[in-house]
Amino acid sequence: MKYLVVFILFFSHLYVDAQEIEKNLKKHISILASDSLQGRLTGTIGEEMAAEYIQTQFKQLNLTPLSSFSFIHNFSFTYNSNPHSNQPNTDTIIGKNIVAFLDNRATHTFVIGGHYDHLGHNEYNLSTDVNSKGLIHNGADDNASGVAMVIELARNYSQNNIIEPVNFIFVCFSGEELGLMGSKAISGIIKQKYPNTSLMLNFDMIGRMDSNNNLNIGGVGTSPNFTSILNDNKPSSINLVLDSSGVGPSDHSSFYYQDIPVLFFFTGLHSDYHKPTDDTEKINLGKMGTIFSYTKSVLDSLAGNPNLTFTLTKLKQKTKTPNFKITLGIFPDYKDYGDGLHIQDVIEGKPAYTYGLKKGDIITRIGKTNVTDIYTYMEALSKLKKNKRYRITYISNKKTNTIKIKF
């Protein structure tokens, strides 16, 4: 009977912890994605308010500033809001990364991060809603959800009365939406001060897991042990969509270029992406709780053997990312399926929408370029010119179609 009581108390404790985690996640997201923060655009008062909230959370957990500077790491950059114009509009912007350290006196260090900036009132025309100028873009999923996970992992590891075999750096980046500016500014500093940094785990948009329960994880090719550990710790309730590349459209890329193994957790794009409708009530807290528990298991497993080997993935070997002025108006799937570029969604009013392309279609050729993945897709767009028609071949419902689109 004694062992039964202990068993019941143990699992009751787990249940209470799960509820507490979801409660805390909701609190963080609700505050960061509230109208009072005005969309958290880098360099604005709303971003400063968000930075103060995150810093306060780190202080309450008795974490320490990273090395010699405070929790706030200021950086500046210039941003051209109209790069294709003959009269560019260039602003100088000051951003604030929020960085905290958990010193376990270990040899190796893990970085856990996510960006907290968003689009503000669409000052820089980055919204996918063509009629949203001046409206608040709260960014609940993008990326208050990722920041909430960073804070809760910081809470777990700093308050669990366990000294892990790795140190932790918890960092919330600014300037991601304007070109990964915050992570570019801090990644080199972290690598210099902590040369044995052997993992960067990045959360970006992990609050809207779809009905298929897919969790996208990038960077699995950047260290040999990642795939097996990710699969071994996977709960039965989620499906993993793994991608080997260390480079993607988020802050882990900056650490990959410092030769640090990376993992990128992402639950996918949706119709509210970069729109004023990305709000707190649409977040799936239960599934976020599952991702939290899964992430914790993965980190604990990796910490058992933290001397992770860095491995180059294919994009690092490319000398240049293509530049292009043409947009098709789709949300691409970044996973390499090998049979073309899979469309996650289309943007209303853009060429893809106008000419009938839809979610689930697979683009296989644009103009004279065969399209097999995101990289050949970008290469194809770089060759196009405005106001000209190009033939596009795509697969829809297992049927191959060809259309001509004017860009």
C-alpha cells in the first residue's frame, strides 16, 4: 500500500507540473502578445516593454547576466525598408537581446533561444495582410510562443535543485524579423566567451501544431546523434518532420555559421502568419505542453554526452544565396521532400492565388529551372523578371499541370 501511495503522489505531481507549465505559458504569451506592447517592433517602446518583462522573469529565477554585461545586450544596425528602390529608405535601429546564464560549472554550454520581436504596426510592410498598415501585429505564435518556452525551460532548469552536466544560456533575440540581426550580433560573442558551446536550440512559432500533430525540427544533420535522440524521446502523440539543414529562416542559422550544432523547433505556417490575427486565443496550450516535455527529454538526453560533433550541411557549402525581386506569394515548406517545392499556403492577392495554386500543390519547374526544394525554388525566382510571363509546372492531386504566370 505504501508503494501505491508513492506511485499516486508521483504521478499527481507530474500532472500538477503539466498544468502549471501550461498556465505559465499562457501568462507569458498573453502579456507579450497583448495590444499594450504594440507588436514588439525592434527599436520601439513596445519592444522595450517586452524586454523588461523577459528580463524580470530571468531575474526572478536568480539567473545571472552573461559574462560582463547585463541581461540586456544592445546592438545597432541599419535597415533598408525599400531595398529595390532607387531612393532607399534606410533607418538606424537599436535592438535589445535579453541574455541570461545558468552556471553549472560544466565544460560544455547549451544555448536555448527564440526571438521576441515582431512587426509592430506593419511599419516595414512585412505583413501578409495587404490591408493591415497601422494595425497591431501581436505575434502570439510568432514568436511569443517560442519566448514562453525559453522562459519556462529557464524556470525548470534553474529551480529543479539539480546541477546538470552542462551550463545554459537563455537568450531572447531582437531584430529577427528584420534579418536575424540580434542573433548575428550575439552568436559570435557567445562562441568566443564559451568556445565549448555545443548546442543551440531555437524555438520559432511552436504554438499552432496542426491536426496532424506535426512538429518540424530543422538542423538534425548538424550533429550525428541528433536523429536517434529525437526519435528515441518522441511521444506517441506527435509526428516528427525532420530536416537536415542547419540553415533556415530563423535565428539558429546565425549559430550554425559559428560551427555550433543547432536544432530548430517549429510547428508550421498558418493563415494568421504575419497578420494582425495572430492572437493568443489561437494558441494550443496543451500541445505546447507536450512539446515542452519532449524538448526537456531531448535536452536531458543530449546533456548526458554534451561533446556534440558539428557537421556541415548542404547550404553551408553554397557560396551565395540567390537574390530575387519576384515573389510568387506562397508559404513554402522548407523540408526537402525531393520531388519539388511543397506549398504550405498561398497569400490572397498574390500571383499564386490569382492563378489558382493552392495549399498542398508541389511546384516542380519555374521557367527553365527544375525545382526540387526550397533552394532551387529561390534560384528559380532569382532568374525571373517583372512584367513577364513564365511557365510553371506543378502537381495538384497527383496530376501534373502547367500554367503561365505573369509576375
